[in-house]
Amino acid sequence: MGGSLDRWPRTSTLAWILSPLVLATTLVFASPAHGKAAPVALGQVTTKVTRTEVDVSKAFRAEVLRQLRAIDLKDVPNDEPVVLSASLVRLETERSGNRGTSSCMVSATLHKKRGGALVAILRGKARAEDDINAKSDNEMTVMRAAVRGAIRGIPKALQ
């Protein structure tokens, strides 16, 4: 009987030390955010548009990622994750004297991750005019605006 009482202080101390660790581990693993997939994953990002002065494909993909990370999805139900696929449909500049009018169209789709059912079709368009010598900058500006236009529709499409 004396032997079991001698062990009590050590067991109690060990339980006292481990309790916060067990509680913290339980809270982390029980947290609704733990193991929860992001509501929108990035899928295919495509374009056939090419330019010699800039890697349009790389710039387009980077902008889609940037805009996707910037949108507020905290109020979007996360019942079933979706995949965003985006395509740069058109990026062109028409010249008129020393002016250039650049336009861009982006098309995007949201599909359910499981099964691939179409959730939404999103589009973004932009147009801007500038000096023809600023064609490259102007085209990148309208591309960013068109991506933003398409991506900003995601929260509404998922509600």
C-alpha cells in the first residue's frame, strides 16, 4: 500500500504536465478548420496568346493565383471543394494613330472536385486606351482587370 502512495505524486505530476498538451492536441484536431480543404483549388490555366516581350502564360497564371488568394471566401460554404479553371481567351491591341486600345477577355469555370459537375461559368472583360508605345503595359493592365472581373464572381457563385 505504501508503494502505490509513493508513485502517486509522480503520476499526478505527469498528468498535470501532459494535460495541457492533450487538451491542445484535442482542440487542434477537433477544430473545424483542421483537415478542411480550401474551398477553391486552382486547376488548369491556359492561353494561346503569346508575346515576344512577356511570357503571357506565366503572367496570366500568376495573376489568377494572386486574385484567387485575394478574394474573401470565409462566408462561402465548404461542403464540397471546387476547382477553378481559367482561360485567357483574348488579349489584343488595336492601333489608331499613336493610340492603342487594348482589350482582354477571360473565361473561367468552377467544377466540383468530385465528379466534375459544373458549378459556374465566370467571365471577365477589360478595355483600356493608351499610347501605342505602352502596348505591353496596357495589355498586362487589362489582363489583370479581366482576371479580377472573373475571379470576383466566385463567392457569389458558391453561395
